[in-house]
Amino acid sequence: MFSIMHGADGSPRTSSPFGFDSSSSRFSAPITPDIDDERSIYTSPTPVSRSLKADNVKEIYFKAHVEEMLEVHKKELEEELHQNRMKALEVALEEAKKESWMYKPLDF
């Protein structure tokens, strides 16, 4: 049922009636590459482990969250500052009106 054949490189190979060929070397094993590792080779100069990728993703989301919160607080502070300035202007305007009324010549 099994026959021994020699491959193109001279190494003996066995063939089975089921259509599976395998090398007769006892150290060879089929290599199944990890899909993530294959992608990481093309997306970064050095392969990156999954845990490091997960850490990077967490860091990116954390930084985005912090930047978003800073932006929200910045807008709130700018709005509060604007409101305080408007109140100060209104008070100054009222004071100016009082002073100008006091110095206005009286018409009888």
C-alpha cells in the first residue's frame, strides 16, 4: 500500500493510496503559520506578540479617552471663563452708568 519515492531533491518520500505525501524525515513536521504573526510581519518591522498588541490597543484607547476628557473640561472651563467675563462686564457697565448719572448735568 505504501511506496517509497525519491523527491526532486533526492530525499525519500512516502506516498499513500489516500493521496497524502509526507517526508520520511522524522524531524519534519508540517508548519502552520499563525495568521496574526504573518500579518504582523507585514505591518511592523519586527513581529509583535499578541499581548503586546493588546497592550498597545489599550494604551491607544486610554489616550483617546484622556484626550476626550481633557477637551470636554477645556470647553467647560472656557465657557465658565466667558460667563465670568460677561458678568464682570455687566457689573462694570452698571457702575459706569451710575457714575455717568452722577456727573450728568441736571436740566431743570
